[in-house]
Amino acid sequence: MALAADDRNAPEIAYWNGPGGQRWLERHALHDALLAPIASILLQRAAALPGEFVLDIGCGCGTTTFELGRSVAPGGRVLGIDVSAPLLGRARDLAPKGLAVEFALADATVYGFEAARADLLFSRFGVMFFGDPVRSFSNMRRGLRAGARVQFACWRAARQNPWLMVPLQQAYKHVPRLPEVGPEDPGPFSFADEGRVRVILERAGFAAVDLEQLDLQLDLANGGGLEAAVGTAASIGPAGRALDGQPAELRAAATESIRTELARYRRGDSVPLGAAIWLVRARNL
């Protein structure tokens, strides 16, 4: 059965059920380890409590869903939602027995949430890809009880995230540039503007919107040395998209340029580069 979806989300749905989803699936443990420092802070801010019902939007392979499930036990439950069938398949395989988590293959823009039930809407980088984010957040809000909390992470401006842009700039020496996107078009940096995020959430019916800056260094190597960093850099974010489907010789040349550049940032077995994040919170009226 076809996934019910907003047509404006079709490109992202195709991507995460195609090359993007497959690449993440192959490296999900490494990618989750890379993002673990952010997830840890985000989960602390969310402060899920025993007995609560949580919605985890863009849950992928379920790493944050499982952590939320442990936080809401006993008596609580977590619903992880994602558009990627391959990633949700892995999440279901990895779900610890006895943990009150479930998963739905769904587009959160149109999904029929249980009305006014959830206590917390949570997402680790899963909300920047909606074609109509006001519609999407309005629909998600229908699943929240009055007073429910919102807590999610999104990236700030591209120029503030060298961990993503340094590999992309090297890839562009060898492969065609990705199609130009506007600052409000779906993509990793579409929530970079603080004012836009506030407008989206307020128009969707949320209040007490607050954005907290988080700046840290992400170790592209996860302590595994330069080659591990190169593998991550070539498979995640815009650089991964740019390399998708390119001839082997161009991918090899781009990878070598990425390797040479990342060597400049190497610190022992680590390759740290800067990351800039918004930690966003709000409340349902």
C-alpha cells in the first residue's frame, strides 16, 4: 500500500526510501555515534517522564526512540514515525523486548495521530524537510494534549556547520553541484533562521517558542582515525547526496580530496569539526 503523503514531501520520501535511506542503514551505528553528543543534550532538555506518551518524528533506526522509551517506563510509550521503510525495518529489528515503543511508516504532515494524547513531540533533525512545515506542525499538534511540550534539534546556517560543508566543498571539485535551493526550501538548513522557526510554530498553534544555540565539535572519525572520518564525510549530509550516483572515478577523486582536507583537522584518532545547532522548545496551547 502506498504511503499517504503530502505531494510536496515526495522528493524526500523517495530519497529516504532510496539511496539516502540505504546509505544511512549501512552506517547507522556510526552516524548515531557521531550525533550522540547532540542527542544526549536534546534528550536532557526533553526530560521525558515515566508514564508519558512521546512522538518521535523522523526516528530513523530508532536510537532516540529507544532512549525515550527507557525514560517513560514504566507506564509510558513512544511512537516513532518515519517515511523510510528500510530505516523503520531496522528499528523494529533492534527494538528491545519489553520496551513500550512502536513505529509507524508515515508522513507526519498527514498522519492520523491519536487526538490530544501525546505529552511530548520530539525530533532529532527530522523536521526540516517538510514542504509545508506549518501544515506539518499543525497536524502533529493535533496529536498533543493541551500543555504538551515540543523539543527538537535543527541545524543553523550552512556556513556555521563546517562538519557538513568542508566535505561538500571538496566533493564539488569533482562532481556537479546539487541543485540550488532557497533558504526556506526543504533541506538540512531550512530551519536555520530563528525568526522563520518562530513563525512556523506560532502559526501552527504553539506558544512559548524558544531557540537555544548549541555549538560543539563533532568527531567525524568517532575516534577511529582519518579513514573513518573520510567514510563518514562521504556518506552523510550534502556531500553524500552530491556523490550519489556519480561515476566511480569521480567518487574516488572526490574522496581523495576529502581525505586530504580532513587530514588538516586531524587530532590523533579524531577529526573534529564545528557544528551549530538550534535546540527548539515550545508548548501546545
